[in-house]
Amino acid sequence: MLSERAAKIKPSPTLAVDAKAKAMKAQGVDVVNFGVGEPDFDTPDYVKEAAIRAIQDGFTKYTPVGGIDELKDAVADKFRRDNGLEYAKDEIIVSCGAKHSLYNIAQALFGPGDEILIPSPYWVSYPDQALLNDATPVYIKTYEKDGFVVRPEALAEAVTKKTKVLILNSPSNPTGLAYNRRDLEAIAGIVLKHDMYVISDEIYEKLVYDGTEHVSIASLGREIKERTLVVNGLSKSHAMTGWRIGYAAGPKEIIKAMTNIQSQSTSNPASIAQKAAVAALTGPEDFVSLMRTEFDKRRKFLVDGLNALKEVCCLNPTGAFYAFPNVSRLYGKKAGTRSIQSSLDLALYLLEDAKVALVHGDAFGDDNYIRISYATSMENIRKGLDRIREALTALQ
Ligand SMILES: *Cc1c(COP(=O)(O)O)cnc(C)c1O
């Protein structure tokens, strides 16, 4: 009865742990949740006020499909200011979240037989968005010792006649690592040589630490800009996950196709949320830096705590709000009758026995790791670390 397409798609693999954590919470169990993928901050007041004004002014009707001019102007200004990139309004589309922009790109570009290069570990939606559009995800393994940056030679080797697109995500969910200018220059060279496109998911642009510079691959030159779709949004930078505003910029003909697709699916993103996004993009940046400072404190505390655990080794993440420790040295150990052989075994052990929820690395394509979100209070991080320490000590 269901389409072939529907049958290919799995529910978000983070669900097993997440559903269980929620069920435990509902039963009154005190679970420390390191599984979250959204800032624990509230949307800033000046953004909320803009939305309230929009409602009171009756700005509650359909808007142009790809977003109101005022918001496209604010997005264009943002690209100029932050990334040194010039885009005209017909090179920009506003969608219902960055995920929706990514989906529109997949619909506009991917087809049967197309190979989509995805450096692994990867964000969970990239492979499924390729599959939903009959394309084939092709994974390129990246390594901890390289800071999870894709090796240029590995990228070149993965290219075939069918390669259509490379998906980059910097700073990365789940690794928390970012690509530097040199890395991106090497990648851009290969992309141009093989005539493919890049999708650059830069949703964590504003959350970088230790003096890390965020570089957009599109900013490296005119030619690579013409081959790149930059995706960004307000969800992470302004704690606006529920408002559903994201955007993409790139070649005019692709943006036009995406807008046509959006016109036949969701139409415009919510009018009220668009006004809120204008306020966020044109407003003061102190909210973002306040949030970044707080994340930075938690990041250091969490990573130090993880590295103090025997058999756990965690790279210093310089972006986003995740730590991605290597836990593979724990595999083969036992606690009572329970044997830990995989990241899922470990995640389930920590959830059931230590009441700590986190996501197994296998969900992101690498079973040697777990993902710990620090978008939660310092108190929770302290409590969670204590519990993990105790649970790991019990392993033999
Ligand atoms: C959160 C996230 C998104 C999606 O953000 P929305 O704008 O809320 O749709 C996209 N990419 C990555 C890597 C993310 O972590």
C-alpha cells in the first residue's frame, strides 16, 4: 500500500533512546538529558516582540512563497556582513527551517542514480533526504586524528561519473568540529575539477569557540560560489527552533526551482515567524555572544570531565554544542549480565542504569562514538558526568 519511497525511510535513528528517555521522564524518573539538539535558551525578547507586533498589525496572510523582501534583504545583508558574500534576492529562498531548505535542494537537484557524497559521521537527515529523492548516499569516512575533516584524496577517490553533490556541515553536528580555510580550499579545488555541487550547511556558524573562524566555502571565489548552496537559519543562532525559519542562497536557477517546489508543498513560511526573523537578523548580536559564552563554559567543563574518564577520549570541539567522545575502548566490558559491544549498548546502559540520555554514534555513521549535547544547564552537566563516571567504574 505504501510507496517504495516511504518504505525506504527509517524514523530518525535517535528515536530509540529519545523515546525511552521521554517515557522514563513521564514516569517521574530523574533523567539527565544529553540528547537534545536545540539551545536550552529562550528566544530573545526583541524577536518575540516583533512577532507580537506582526500579529497585532494583521500581518497574518500569505506572503511571497520564498519569503518577504524585507527578510530576503536582511538575509542578503547577513551574508555580506558575516561571509563577504553578495546575493541578489532571486538567489535567496526562505523556507520552514534549514531542514526544509535542504529538502527543497534535494528535490531540485537529486534524481535516480545520482550519488550524494556525505562525509561520515554525518547529520542524520542527509542520507534519508537523498533516499527520499531516489538518489544514493555515498559515505566518505573521516577520522578523529584529522579532526573529522574529509581528506581531499578520499574525496577525489569517492567521485564517479554519477557524483552530483557533496554535503558539507561545518561546524558539524555531531562532531563539533569545523573546517578551516585551507581544508575548504582543497575541497573546492576537487569540486570544481569534477563539476559537482556543494551543499554547505552552516547552521552552527555563530557557535564557534577558541578563536575559530567560520569560513563559508562559497566565499573562496566566484567559481565555487556558483557551485554552492549555502544553508543557514535562525534555529541555533537565535534559539528559534520552533519558529521554523531557515534559508538558502545559491545559483538563481536552482533557487527558482526550489521556490517552485515550495510553492506546491508548504507555500511561504509563517508570516509572523518571518517578521521575527527580520528582527533577529537585524537586531543586536549580544544575545548570540551571551549564549556562546555560556556554551563555551559548559563545553570546557564537559570535555575536561569526559577526558578525565578512563578509556574515554574526547577531541576538543570548536563549534556547535556537542561533544563526540570515542568510547570504543569500553567495548567488550560487562556490567553484571550486560555486555557492552556497541555505541547503542553503551547508550542503553547509561540510560537504564545511570539515567543519562545521549545518542549512540552509530546513528551518525560511526559506532566508536557517542554524542553528548551540552545544550543543558551546568548543573545537569555536572550531575550527568558524575553518573557516567559511576556507571563506567562499574564496568569490568
Ligand atoms: C538543527 C540542524 C538543522 C536544522 O535546523 P532547522 O532550521 O531547525 O530546520 C540543519 N542541520 C543541522 C546540522 C542541524 O543540527
